[in-house]
Amino acid sequence: MAAGPSRIVVTGASGNVGTGVLRALAAQLPDTEVVGVCRRPPTHGEPYERVRWHAVDLAAPSAVADLGAALSGADVVIHLALAVQPVRDEHYLYRANVLGTQAVLEAMTAAGVTQLVYASSLGIYAPGSGTPVTEDWPTTGQATSVYSRHKVMVERILDEFELDHPEVTVSRFRPTVVVQREAAWLIKSLYLGPLVPRSALGLLRRRELPVLPLPARLKLQFVHADDVGDAVVRLIRQQVRGSFNIAADVLDTAALADLVGARPVEVPPQAVRALVAALSAARVVALTPGWYDVAFKTPLMDTSKARRILGWAPAWSSAASARELIEGLADGAVGTSEAMGWELRPRRDVRGGIDRVHDVSLVLWGLLAFVRALGARRARTADAAVVVTNLATGTPMALDRVLERRADPVALLAPVAVVAALGATVRGGWAAVAATGVLQWLRMAERNQRKKDVITQ
């Protein structure tokens, strides 16, 4: 198929992997019509402009029928669609990822599509190997990870589909963690969460982190989205069956720490997992124990088969890909689709929401101090809830000030004022009113300073 297929359908085309695939299709198969399938089709952005979009929710009961128009006349389906959030809604993730794949296969059969390229994952491999594994390593996955269990289920579904439909060429690629600058918002929301301040990520970019605690014996591989896209095009052109590991070189703890200029400090893996579980349960970080297990317990991947059969080799090293991601994280980079943080991010500005909750709780703290000073009976539970909420939501701002090494009056006075307000609130009276008033004044000064910083940037 030297000239390439006439029409290709890409599910999940607006996501992280999809964006890399679209760039590769545009560069290597410019005459092929590309049809994109996703829930929220992009309206602009270079990777998406040549794509004919269909809005389809693969988790919907009507998915098979909804896919009919998109798959009509297609030669190839590249199935990349993957729901990873909400991370704790296993029922929805099953409908989107497992039942959604079944819907794609049924629609393919009805449309007579004869080639499928499926995005599998490193997460399907069983733990237990100290060396990189080939594609014949057991694919029982990580039992603690919803993501891994669902990927394993889909692999079994594809096994049965291949037996029932020998006329269809099924190609599976198993990538490690796929990164690019535009994936920063997605990676942050999945692994870090909203409480990690931008200034901390800037510290990583500037390579000013002195030490970096990491699970002992941790080794990771990354792969750039553009290298994944190149592998997908090779699978299409060569119409090759089977599974292929897609990854760049291996980074150990020393190499991972070197990315941010830090000295690695190895920590017992189980201690790290216990901490992740506690922070995840408290919603402090987005990373779940299951995702930690996929990162730590999944074996490294041997990519010899892809190099030998496909002639594929990554143009990006793991370190170069990771550095591009770090730059994107520090800049707050987003892609130009909702799946990559474009219109979705402003509407769900979690950090902005946290700041608003902080401001509201600060006003309530002052009002409670005022009514208590007038003689109203203290409601300890309500008072404590307001104060705790204010302290928790003010933590990101406090971290920003520390990491930015600010020495202005607000930065110097804020911690002293908080401690004074806490003490005055415990004692009650007009001192608490004055102390919370000082906090209000400092918060107003902080907002004014931020506005000036934005104007002068």
C-alpha cells in the first residue's frame, strides 16, 4: 500500500496520542482523508484543521449506530480513544474503554473496515521482570489498577475478534508513557492535581531542586507523541499483524533526578506507595495507588521487534521528551483541543476555584470573629470548619511565596498574621476581628501585586 489508504478513521484523535498521530498522518500520508472521532471535536489548531470530525461518545448505548457515518468508506481505524478520568469512577471508565472498544469493533464489522490499529499499553504486562520484556511477556497487568485491568480486558476482546474476523488486519502498539509539551495540562491533572503550584514546577525547570525522593530501583521509559505517530503510520503502511512495544531509552533514578538538577534520594517503594495512597485518599494529589503500581511495577519494554520489523526508532530520547514536558508543565501549556486542556481549562480552573474558596472562607472567618465579639455564642464546629478551609486553600499561595523566594511585605507578614489570627480566634474578642482584618488587607495587597505582575509581563 505504497500510496496509502484513502480514508482513515481515528478515535480519540483530539487527545495526547491522537495529536501525535494526526501530525504523522499529515506529514507522511498527506493525500489520505482523515476522519476524527471524539466527544468534543476541536474547532481550531493546526493538527486538527484537515480532519473531518464526528462527535461520538463511545460510552453511550448508541455508540455503534453513532459510529456508522464516521466509519463509512474507511480503510483503516486507528483506535486511540481512552478515558482516564474521573479516575475513581470505574463504571464509567469500563463503559468508555471496554464497551467503547466493543462498539468500535461492531461498527467496523458493519462498515467492512479491514485494518485496525489499536493503542494498547505498557500497563498490560505482568510485574516480575528485572530486564526489558518482549511482546510475549504475560499480559495479566496490574490487578490494583483500573486502567490496567481494562486494557487487559480489551486485549482479550481483540484476541477473540481476530479469531472471528481473520480478514481484518489487527495491529497493536504498546507505548510507554506518551509525552509532549501540549500534554502538560493532561499529565498534571492525572498525576499531580491542582494543589501543586506553578512555581514548584518552575523550580523543576530551573533545575534548582536540591534533592528528589524517588522509589528505590525506579526505572522509567518515555516516548514522544511524534514517535508514536511515526510507529502508527508504519503499521498502516506495512499492514502488519501483532503487537509492538513502543518506547525510548531507560532512565534510572540518577537520570530522572538529573532532569531537574537534583540528587536522587531512594525511598522504600512501599513507603512511597503508602504515602501516595494517603495523599490520594485526601485528594491532595491526583495520582492513585493503581497508577503508582503501573509506573513502578510494570516491567521495562524491549523494542527490538518494532525496530526490526517496522524499521522504527525513536527520534526523541526519554530525557529529551521528559524535558519538553517539564517545560510545558512550568509554562502551564495546553493543546488546542478540550481533551488537551484548551477551552476546558479556563472553565475548570481548579486553582482559581481554590483561591475563590480561600477568599470566601476568609470573609466568613472575619464575620464570625465579628459576631462572636458582639457576644454571639461560639459554634466550635462551624468556626473550626471555616478556619481549616481557609488554611487548606491558602496553602498553595503560601507555597508560591516560598518557592518564588519572595521577600516583599506581604510574603513576610502573611505567616505571622495567620499565626496571630489563629491565636486571637481561640481567645475571641475584638483582637480576633482586628487579626482577621489584617489578613483581609494582606489578601487585597496580594491580589493587587499579582495584577501588577500580569500587566508588566
